[in-house]
Amino acid sequence: MQQPFERRLHWLVWLTLAGTLFTAFVMIVGAWTRLVDAGLGCPDWPGCYGRLLVPDNEHFFLRHPDAPLEPFKAWVEMIHRYIASLLGLVVVSIVVVGWPLRKHSQYPWRLSLGLLVIILLQGAFGAFTVTLKLWPQVVTLHLMGGLCVLLLFLWLHLRLRHDWKGGDIKGRKINFWWVLASFILVLQLALGGWVSSNYAGIACQGFPTCNSQWWPEMDFSEGFHLTQTVGPNYLQGQLHADARTAIQVTHRLGAILLGVALLLLWRCYRDQPGMNKPLVVVLVLYALQVAIGVANVLFWLPLWLALLHTAGAIGLSVGLVWAWWQWRHGEASSKLSSTLRPAADIVPH
């Protein structure tokens, strides 16, 4: 490797690590914004009542007389926008620093461009979240977009660190069990976003039963009606109790299904070199996330516990991606490759 390549790769490794951590922070702040009902603290976008800073009462009345100013909520919303914009600058920095390396065979240039596209889409969804008045479909997609940015940052970081250390094995091909576990996790995360965007977090009182019943009255057709009208203010939700109950119960069932998938994954790969530890970490993160979810129901969704539940979703997602990386490129993959062919013959496949 030439020295300029190594130097730029060094910076990119640290930038992607910083981006991963910063994305997690932005997501926590976004969850806080949503939980304190500040998502519409500023009724317009990208400014707040037409300004980059929260205005005074006189200016807000001239701009949006139909949307009274609540300074605390407005500042919470604007702080979220400011730090999200900083995250966008981190992505742009990665593209700029990586530009001279774009034709190098080891540099994941397309992955960097993909990250840039996703962060731009994420900004658009942030705007739609406000202009469409917290429409649940957009809010859920915005949440999933944040996770997508986080995991792209993480994957790019792992790729760059792997290249920095001289790794040249493309890794194992995608396996059915990993795809299945990942798909169920994505589905469960989407359900969690749907619970949050429809304010169904405490639709069920009590655990393991829901409202003292194992199978309460539920309205699935309304709860998962994805063509809801655009236009009403969805702050605090628009669905009736049975619809919210259906969403909450489905989320609980999804958690059980995810647990089974993760246990099967651990059972299949725990004996492979270097795989028991990552998979045990994933199971521990899953158990903690379930415990936090139960506590949220029992203690009526206190703010700190709800934020911890968001952090748990982030941790579980990162844990599964890390375990998948270890399986594809870690000790197990390296030992398998060395037994199949001499090191000198290793080529991407």
C-alpha cells in the first residue's frame, strides 16, 4: 500500500467510527424529541417559524398564528435538527476524504456513496415528518432510516478497518439463518417504530397478559391500515384503543419470534471458532431489551426507560451486525479459508 492511501484510510476508519457513535446519539435525541411531544415544536422546515433560531412570541404570531409557540419544545426540535445536520457533514467528509481512493480496488466507494444517498433521504423524511404532521408511515420510515444510517456507518467502519489491517478475504456468502434472523429483527424494529408513531406503547396494561386478558379485543385492520389519511395532526395518535392494542400485541409476538430466531442462530454457530462470544452478546442484548420493554409497560412508559428501550434497539442491531461480520470475516471464516486452500491462493469469491 502507498503511504497516502494508508493515511487517508486511517482518517476514514476514525471518521466512520465517530459517525457510528454520533448516529446513535442523534437517534437517542430524536427519540427524546418524540417522547416529549416536540416533533411539531416547529411547524415548518428547515427553520423554526421561518428562522434558524427559535423566535420570540411576536414573530411566531406573524408567521404561524395557528401554531402557538412552546419555546421548550421548539428548542428540542431545533437541537435535533442541528445535530442531524452535523451528522450529514460527517457523511460528506467521508465522501470527500475518500474521493481520491474511489478507484482503488480495496476501497468501498459504492458503500460510501450509498451512505450519502441514505443520509439525504433521511433529511427528506425529517422534513416530511414535520410537514405531514407526524404521519405514522413517515415517522416509522424516518426511524428505520436512522437505523440504516447507523448500520451503514458500522459496516463501512468494519470494512475499512479490515482493509487497514491488510485483510483481503471477501468473506463467506450470505447464509439463510443470518438472513432470517436479520429479517425478523428488521420487522421487529419496524413494529417498534409503528408502536411509537401510533402512541401504542401502553395500549396494553400489565404483562404477560394485555389488559388482564391473553387475547384482548383487537382491531388489526385499523391498527395496520397503511393508507391512513394524510393531513390530520397525528400528535398523540389518531387510532382507537382496540387498534393500538393490536399493534402492541403484534410487537410482543414479534419479540418472541425474534428470540426464537436468535436462539436458533446461536445453536447453529456457537461451536464455530470465534462465534460463541458474539452470539452470546446478541442474546444478552436481546434479553435486556425484552426486560426494558416489560418495565416500560409495568411502569407506564417513563421517559428514561423509553429512551433506554431505543438505546437497546440500537445496541441489538449493532450486536447482530457485529456478529454477522465476525462470521463472514472473523476467526471462523479465516480458519475455514486456510483449511480449504493455501494462503497464497486466497482470492475474493
